Amino acid sequence: MEDVLNKLPGSGNYIDSLLSDRLIAHRGYAARYPENSLLAVERSIAKGAKFVEVDLQLTADLQPVLYHDRDMQRLSGAENKIQLLTYDELERYSLHNPVAFGDKFEDEPIAHLQHLVNLILYHPEVTFFLEYKRISLETFGTEAFLNSTLPLLELVKKQVVLISFSSSLVGRAMDSGWRTGWVSCQFPASDWYKQFSSKPEYLFLNYLCLGDADLLHEKEQWPEVLVAFYEINDVQLARQLFQRGADLIETFSISSMRKVLMNQKG
């Protein structure tokens, strides 16, 4: 994965990096499979993803699982919340996203972080972004969240990047020697990185916040930080964002986006 990163704009080389290799499979191959399921992650890697992003939450007994929403209605068809259930109780529910897929994936389980770690070990060429969701931070706190996850991630430490909207969690993880990324839905001030003891490796932004900002100029103040934009499923928009300075693009449609961008360089 270092070879891929060394070819990204943040490292000073715009030419040698295929645009298709600068796509992040957002929650796995979420356009075709239930988001954050091991199936979606596996399929995204099979389609060539070099980067995968998933979401983490804690159960009532502090077990880390892959899940995005604050409640379970959309993804599990249930009137409940992850943080209100123990891991054993969670086994009664599936991650089938009935709104998008009906009952096609009704047997797809909600994955424990350990299951993801086992998968990561088989794919040393892939970098995984793990987003620590705010609902678990609000419920259990930063220390509990990190204490419940870091021991499990130690085996794959070089392959994972811990990301969050919470600057507190990002700072705490960074100070503990982990690779990190900060997530923001607003374009940050020029000195955003000063809230941390050192610069995070990544900055994740909602592309809608870019507006008329001169990203290439802004990045001159923090050239070592790689910028990723979410959520993009339009190839032309992805090309425009790459031209404006994006290093990485998050997409639910990893397969179709990779196919179109396969032979194009930045």
C-alpha cells in the first residue's frame, strides 16, 4: 500500500497514479451489497479497491461492530439502536438494508470488528479507514471506544487509519501512535491542523463544502495531508475533484467507477 500512497498527489507525484486506485470503497461495495457488511467489504476488494472505509459502533456491552446509522430501522428493519443491545442480543438482527435490497440479504449478519480484522489480514495490499461514529462517542466516551477497539486492531495497525468527526478521538489516537484522519462536513480554516499535536495523515471532507475554495492553494500549508472527498458516484464529478486537488474519492459504486477510471492518470 505504500507504493499506492507514494504515487498520490500528497507525496508530490500526480502522474503515475491511476485514478481508479485512488477510490475508496465507501462502506464496502455499498451500491450492490448491504453497507458495512463483510460481504460488501469482500466484494469491493474483489473489484480491485485499494482503500475501504467502514463505520464502527459499540454495543451495550462495549463490543465493536460495523454499523453506520444511529438507529436500526433503515439497515435492519428494526426499532432499536446498537448501543442499547448486547452483542449476544444483536445476533437476532441482520444487516440486510431492506429499503435498498428487500429480503435479498436478510441473513447477512452484523459483523464484529474481530471478523473484519481477520479479513484484513488476508489483504495486506488494502488500506482500511475505520470511522468511529459519534453516537458511540456520545454514549460511551472516547476512552471506552478506543479501549474496546485498539487491542483488536494491533495486528493490522499498519493497514488501518482511524478517522472521526471527533477531533478529541483523532488526537488521542494520534498521540498513541495510530494513523489517523479527521472528518469534516465543512471546509476547514487554513490552520485546522493546529488543533492536533501533529497533522493527521488524512482529511475527509464532504465534497459539497468545497464550493469555490482553492484546495490546491490551501494544501500548500499542509502538503503531507491527503484529502479525501465523499460521497461521489459520478465519474465526471470525480475527475473534477481530482483536478482541483483531491487525493482520494469515496464511492458506493466502486466497481463501475473503477472501470471508467481504470486507464486514466491524475
